[in-house]
Amino acid sequence: MIGQARDKPFYRLSKYHAENMNSCPWKTAKYALTRFTPEGDGMKLYEYKAKELLRKHGIPVPDGFVVSSSDQVKELPGPVMVKAQVLIGGRGKAGGIKPADTVEEARKAASAILGLNIRGYVTKQVLLERRLEVAKELYLGITIDRSRRGLLLMASASGGMDIESVPEDRILMLPMDPLIGYQGFVGRRVSGFLKLGKEQKTQVADIVRKLYTLMVSEDAELVEINPLVVTKDGKVVAGDAKVTIDSDALFRHKEYEGLEEDLTPLEAKAKELDIAFVQLDGNIGVIANGAGLTMATLDSLNMFGGKAGVFLDLGGTDDPEKVKSAMLLMEEADPKVILLNIFGGITKCDTVAKGVLEAIEMKPTSAPIVARIKGLNEELGRDMLKEAGMIPASGLSEAAEKASKESLR
């Protein structure tokens, strides 16, 4: 897994990794954990599956069980939280997490959550697990640091919230060399940074060691415990968990064969069409070609205050029909503005323009389209798009700025 040559991207770490890591102004969790993998995502595990892995490696998790029907709730391990099993954040705000003290309350909560649509993902299962008496919430995660060909451990005393929103001076980021392996000082450094009591320091250091073992032995791209809960009786327990397994290593993990993918209807449709399509949180639809250009486009939008809601990677296609299918998918996603960013090397700019125009003729869109198109036959392609009323841009920064302004109107 580590150091393996591969083409697809994992994490946007370029801005984080300057020559002097400690003084780098971009050293934020936003760039360490924002992941865009348009050429084949890793396998994300549901929370209950992730916690099964934690339990397998000796990391404490609450007692619980999974049901797909409220009738399956027969007894409880005590007061519980009923939690929607979807591969997307924001479950609590969407009504996907509810407390229950009795079997009847648990069944009622499960009935309310099952079938709930959370940002495009329909809840098919719920996890019922013992409610924790929370004294403190921490954050602990390990991800792949491709630029250093190793791992990056992240820890914070500000758990229970998106790590991207935590100030950088409250996050410990510790590179780990896989050739050296886990060293005892890592756990001590983490527990010291979190300013815990003596007993909790020992527990956290042990969890860090076991999380590293899980990361390597299970061929994971990401393991994250958020929150890592310190209970009122002094125990340290994984309150929530995320695990993503390297898709190129699945041949070593037969236990994951047959696991159902949790895709939105549009993502499922895109998969059938063999189009790389990912839905995010913003309101800008991005069409680009190639993983690097797509990631650069998303970064540029962030710089100007815009936020992608969906991105679609055309790859190296030169087929107007595929471009048309991609554009129709984008229109179904209903973004506020569409940013078309094409660099024509293998891809001819005029054939991309032809596919876009055919899609618009078939299904007109009310969203403004900002078009930046460069490369082979660019003048012809640019003229075609300009004549159709699209907003032209000569460079990536100009295109990102115009799209961001349109999205904020």
C-alpha cells in the first residue's frame, strides 16, 4: 500500500507540504483530509463496519447492533443512540441520529430514520449502540501523505466537529515513516498534546498504536475516530469511526466482497455510464478532464469563495456522445452555475463543445455556464461555446473567479 506506484490521487496535500512543515501557512486539516479521487475511490465502510474493524484490533467501541427494519429491535444494551448508516456527513443535522431509552422509543426512532434521504443518500440500515456519558470529545485520524510516501497522524482535543473547521494551532500533525514503523513516542506525543489525565494518556497511546496497526494491516487510505470520547468514568471509547480501504488492495480482503456501494441515484447512473461523477456540498457544477485539472479547479474555486457541489471528470474522452451524457447528468444535479474547464491534449476542444451544445439543445439549462477551454482546436471550441451564450474565460483563475461570483449572487 505505502510507496506503491499508482496513478490515481488520494489527498490534496501539496499546500500543506512546504519545505518547512511547521511554519507552512497552509498547514490545515482542510488540505490534509479533503479528498478528491475521480479515477476510482477507495471503499468507504459504514460506521458499523468501521467499528467492527476497530473492535477486531482491540480499540474500545460501544456495544450495539445493526437493523434494517424497526421490527428487528428486540432488546437494548441500555439507553442507545439510533444512527443512520450512510456514507456522508451531517447525519445529526438531517435528523439521522436520535436517542432512545426503551425498545419502543428505539423502534420509533428507527422507523423515522430508515428511508430518510440525507443529502442524496437513502438510509437502509441504522446502528443502535449504547449511549456514552461524554466528558470530553477528541479527534484522532491517520491518512496517507503521498508527498512524503508515508502516513500522517492527526490529533486534536476539539473532537465531535469537522476537523476542517478546527484552528490549525489546535491540531497535531505528525508524519510517520512506514519503513521505521510505529514508535512508542508517537502515542506519548499524542496523549501529551491532548492534555489528558494519566489513565487517559495510557489509553489514548494504546489506541494510537492499534490504529496504526489497523491502517497498515487493513490496507486503509483513511482511518478516523471522531469523536474519540472520554467518558465520565474515565474510559476512552470510539464514538464514531470512518475507514476507507484502498480499492487496489481489495484482492487481499475477501471479506469486503459483495458489500453494497452507497451511491446517490446520480452517482449510480454515472457509474453505469462509466463517468467519474462525485457529489459534494456546494452549488457549482464542475466539468473538467483529468484528475489533476479537476483538483486544481476545485482548489481555485475555494480561493475565490466558491464551493463545488458536483464534479465530473471527462478523462481523455473525445466522444461527443459521452460529453453529452456527462452534461445531461450535470443538469440533473441542478447546480447554480456550471464551470467547464477543458485542457485539450488528447481531447479535442471542438468535440467537447459539440457534446455540450447537443446536451443543452436536448435539455436547456437555466444555470449560467463559465467556459475555459484550452488546447487542440481551442479557438473553434471557444467560438462554438461563446456563440451559445456562455461566459468565456481565458485562464483558470479567471474562470474560477467568474464561477464563484455567479454562485454567490
